[in-house]
Amino acid sequence: MTQSSTLTYESGANNESNRLLHSLWLLSLLLAASAGLSLCLGSFPTQPLQVLSALTAPAHSDIAFIIWQLRLPRIVLAILVGAALAMSGAILQSIVRNPLASPDVVGITSGAALAAVLYLTLLSTSLSTLLSIHWLPAAAMLGALVSALLVASLAWKNGISPSRVVLVGIGLAAAMGAGTTLLIVISEDSAAMTAYVWLTGSLYAAQWGDVMGLMPWLLAATPVVLAFSRHADAMALGDQVAEGLGVPILRSRMILLGCSVALAGAAVAFAGGLSFVGLIAPHLAAKLVGRNLARLVPVSALVGALIVVNADLLGRVAFLPKDLPAGIFVAGIGAPFFVYLLHRSRGRV
Amino acid sequence: MMKHPSPRPPRLQGASLRAGYDARRVLDGVDITIAEGKLTVLLGPNGSGKSTLLKTLARTLTPSAGHVYLDGQDIHRSNTREVAKRLGLLPQGPVAPEGLSVKQLVGMGRFPHQGLWQKNAQQDAAAIREAMAFTNVTEFADRNVDALSGGQRQRCWIAMVLAQQTDLILLDEPTTFLDLKVQVDLLALLSRLAHEHGRTLLLVLHDLNLAAAYADHLVMMRDGHIVTSGPPSDIFTAENLQRVFDLEAHVIHDPESGSPICVPRKRHQVASEPGVVV
């Protein structure tokens, strides 16, 4: 009797790690395939063999330029942006204990958007001699940070309550959305056009510099998130249970929230307001490996990367010669999915 | 070995505790020492401060005045993880996240014993197995907690606290909203923990008769004070029930176990008595 129950217990543990490994393998393969496909397709026709030779032996040819300077940085940036947004959403959903939480919903994205549009508007004014378009990511990140601090301080009452973060975040996002619209309406046509593309989320003209700008944030945040993943799992049982288990709630929550803001802020800074990735990717990942954060984070990252790479591929090649923002396709799948989630959570607490 | 060991401080003690929520003061100067190796039950009407006292003793609520001492040290100034190795807590009405398996839930009880770099997988597995066996949830190990019945679910939560391997266990209304039979089974399980495994338990309960039947020690509270405390045979009396709960009742004794039982008097009898405002 005890023997058999012991066996069930241990085989259960093995099943979980098997599922994680299988998911990681499968998603990595899919991602590699998508990236490979994306590398071969584009407005300039290239053959897989040409791409391969350009990759392995970089030469001063047109194809090498297209592969190394146009397509590859864009694909790598798409992977990083998708991974960062998805991880940010996975962290938020677990600490806020609400499946509808995501960087878009709690105001991080809208803060970045408002700051970015404000910056673009200023660029089109007489101040433009003092400013450079290269500082746009910095402006967006600053906006994400300010907005996150605002949400946290407005939601503060003897600590940070998850449900208040969501409510305050939604309110603040609406207010900042209005501000963004106002700015677009009053700014010049050219600035408004740039702002629109930015808001939709686009990887157009991505460069290695953008990749280098985003990479450090992922490298810094990932180990911290994994180290604190068990704290998040304990907090998912409720604050009092977590406190009873010895989780330093306030500190852990601030650290995880900080990581989530940094990841979303950095992603949005380089790819604009790509919405819904942070919402959908963790949900799909949870279907594969459950809500345990240490498993959820890497799987979400791969799912997010997969979504953005494919959305960008579609935007680049489906309507040639037009290069459409990836955000259109993410939102095209994301919005119906959001409605489905709301529909499914009806009648539940 | 010392011939005259210096007196050890009590495991868990509250001294002149005042506590509350926002401006409302719920505890007003409470002194309490929890009896070791016993099952103690906090009793009192709604709003008497029994849950607040339990939360303050469990350090999830910080008192506005007074101190809680765990092994002689101020619990609110101690490292929360170190406290969690000695004191377990099951709050009122815990809710497991969707899709969490029983085994995963019970495994969370190992949190205070697992550092960032060191964790003893064998010791963890043994503690989890033991806790699940004791609470009889091993057969559900791979099922989701949210798919179980109320009583089974509560046994899983108790298993989580047991996996924490603490000598002190505090439970806030562990039997509320459960069938009578399930309540009895749970209390029998908890009293075995105290009597056969030497754990010290502190419970908040609502059911007077179950409290009288299973507690070694009763603490009766009203309006943020402890009115009286002691073994049920001494303090579970009609006078005390009247003082603490405003309850008109007879106390009779179970012919089999001898434990006191309260039988509320019928309402029309109360109304017929002179001077009673209904």
C-alpha cells in the first residue's frame, strides 16, 4: 500500500519534468523553424542555400547584407521582445493572481506609449534640434517606470494588494490612453503617422543596436525571476498562507514586480506597444506546463518569441510590398482570445 | 547534563497584545501562553477577536502594542523564514489556484526548508509523503485540489502545514462549512497530532460542542479580552456560556466520554422570563 503510493508520488514528479522538457524541445524546434523561414522569406527573393552560405561565410554581397543587417537583427529582436513581454506577463499573472493581468492591462505599456508619443511630438517641434530619435527607447522606458511607480504608489495601502494593482492599473491605463490620443490629434501629420506605427508595435528597421539594448534587461531579470519563482508560487496560495510559509511578501512582490516592469518596459521601448503577447503567451504556456513559475517562465518566453516572430513574418511577407506592423497580427489573434478568456471566467470568483 | 536546567521560555506567548484593523481596535490587552503538546481552542462570539489573536500570534498581523514571543524571541522581529520552520499556519478559507495538484500544494509546505541553493530533495520527499499519509490524501496526490470535496481539500491544506514540520500549528476555523462527520474526522486527526505526536495546536472553532469534546484547553474571548480559560471540564459551564456568548443553555455531560455538551434553551422559555429583552 505505502509502496504503491510512493511510486505514484515519484512518477508524478517525473511526469512534470518530462512535460517541461518536451514543451521546451517542441517550442525550440518550432521557433528555430520559424526563424529559419523568416530568414529565407522577404521582399528580396533568397534561396535557403544562399541564406545558409551567407550565414556561414559572410561576404560583401547583397544577400549577406540583407541577411546580416536586415533580417537577422529583426528576427533576433522579435525573439527577445516576445520573450520579454511573455515573461513579464507570466510574472504579473502569478503575483497579481489574476489571469487577466498583463503589462498592457496594468498600465506599463500605456505609460511607455504616452512617453514615446510625447517624445515623437516634441521631435516634430522646434525642439527637434536638441533631440534625437535614438532616445525614443529611453523615453519609453522612463514612461513605463513612472507609470509602474504611479500604479504601485496609488495601490499602496499597508503593502501592495494584488487586486488594487489591477484596478488602479486599468484606470491609469485608460487615462494615459486618452492622453496619448490627445497628443496624436494635436500633433503634425507626420509625427502622428510615426506615433501610430509605434503604438501598434513594429519591428521595422530593427538593428543590432536594438538587440544589444534589449538583451541586458533579459539577462539581468531572468535569474532574479527564477530565484524568486518559489516565492511567487507560495504567494499564489494567498498572502496569509505565504506569510505562514515564511515568504517575505512585500520584498518578494516588489522584486518580482520590478522585474516584470523592467522586462515589459524594455520590450516596449524597442518594439512599441505590442499588446496581447504578455496576456496570451503565459496562458498558452500554462496549458502546457501549469502555473509553477519556474516552469512557466521559460515556456512562456518561447511561446512569446514564437508569436512575435511569426506575426512579424506575416507582416513582412503576406502583403508585399507593404511591410505591416507585427502588432496588427498579434492583436488580430489576441483580441478574440481576450474575449474568450473573459467569457470563460464568467461566473467564477 | 545540567542537574537544574534553567527554566525554558514558553514556546508561544502573547503579552499585553493590542491589535486591530485601521482605526478599529479588536484586541485590547491580551495575555496568553499556549500550552505545549496540547490542543487549545479559542472560542468566542463573532467579533470577539479570536481570529485576530490567532493572526497576531502567527505574526501575520502586527500588534499596535505588546509582544508575541516564540521561544522567548519577539516573533515580529524575527526572520520570517526561521519562524516558519517552527510555527505553521493555516488561515481561514484558503483557496488553491486553479490546476494545482495535491502533491504540489503539499510540497509548498517545504518552502521554509528550501534555500536558493541548498535543498534536501530526499528530506523534502519524505516530509511530503508522511504528511500526505497522515492526512490520508495520498490517493489524490496527482488530482487537482480544486476538483476535490471540501473535506478532502481541507485535509490537503493540513497536509501542507504538516509538511512544514513545525511543532507549533495554528489553524483559523479549519472546520467551517464542512459536514459534521468531516468536522469530527478533522478534529480527531488534529487531536492525534497533539496527543500522539507532541505537537502544540491552537485552533479557532465555531462549534461549541466540538470544541468542548476535542480541546484539552479552552480560551473564551469576548470584546477583545480573554474572559476565562482552562480545561473544558472546568470552564465549559452554563454561567460562562452566558457571560461569553449571552447564551441561555444547559450544560449536560456525554454519558460515554464525560465531555460537557451545551443544549441551548428554547427561545419561548427565554422570552417568558421576566426582565429579558428580546
